[in-house]
Amino acid sequence: MIIFDFDQTLVDTSPVEPLRAARDWKGVMARADRLEVYPGISGLLADLSARGHKLAIVTKSPDMVPKWFIAKYGWPIDVLVGYHHVKRRKPDPEGLLLAMGKVRADAAVSYHVGDHVQDTQAARGAGVTAIGVTWGIEDDTELRASGPDVVFATVEELEHFFADRAP
């Protein structure tokens, strides 16, 4: 299973960060159509799914935000875990473990892709490979210091990483 963080990993949500911080989800949703999916993400998700990978999004946001993108772009997401689905949010691994449990994924061959220290910590707690991505952040110092197994600067690099990995 490949589990993706949502904000700054799949979609550039930085323009609505003040609304997210204030938990103004109606305001976020009102601007969703102006948020950009990072180039190559939709193709990556389609390719990974076509090759048999189970895909999930685990986010600290309510699930309505990623649901909108899943519907608009036709993303082949098998499991979505949002803010209201867990009691403990990242860096706790609860969301990742819940996603893996829904498809009976084996942690030893699962991955978590994220842009933040909390993503690395959650991956470690769930026993999955931690993949750091930097295309959505300005400073990757803290992410790299958190010790992900690998770090990629582009979606293309991530795609190459998964090219020879069986589902």
C-alpha cells in the first residue's frame, strides 16, 4: 500500500493555510477550485493504481477536502482517512494503521509519502517505509533531519522509485 499525505504533498494548500489553521473548512472548500495539484500527481496516482498498488490518503484535514479532489480528478484512491476518522492524528500512526487495516496491507511492503516531520514519525510508528517529498515545501532541513528512508524533490523521482516495486 502507498499512503499519501494530502497537504503540500498532493495539492498546494499553502494559499489556504490561514483558513486551515483557523479550522475554517467552509472557507477552504470555497477556494478548493483555486488550489493546484502538483504537476504529475494525477498521472502518478493513475499509474500506481493501474499497476495494482492500493492507494490511500491520510490527512489531518477533514476528509471533505481530499474528497473534492478525488472526485474532480478521478483519483483512484482506495482508502481515505481524515481528521474525524481517528482519535490521534499524525505524528501518531493511528491513521496509517487504519488505512492499512482496511485493505489488509502488510507494513513491511507499505510506504508513506509526506512532506513533514510528523509524516516521518507516523511512518516509523506504523512500521512502513518513510518517503519524504520536498516539492511542496521551501525548506527541507527539518524533514531531512527527521530521517525518512528516502527523500525526493520531484514527482518524477518518486515515480521512478516505484517503477520497479511490485504491489
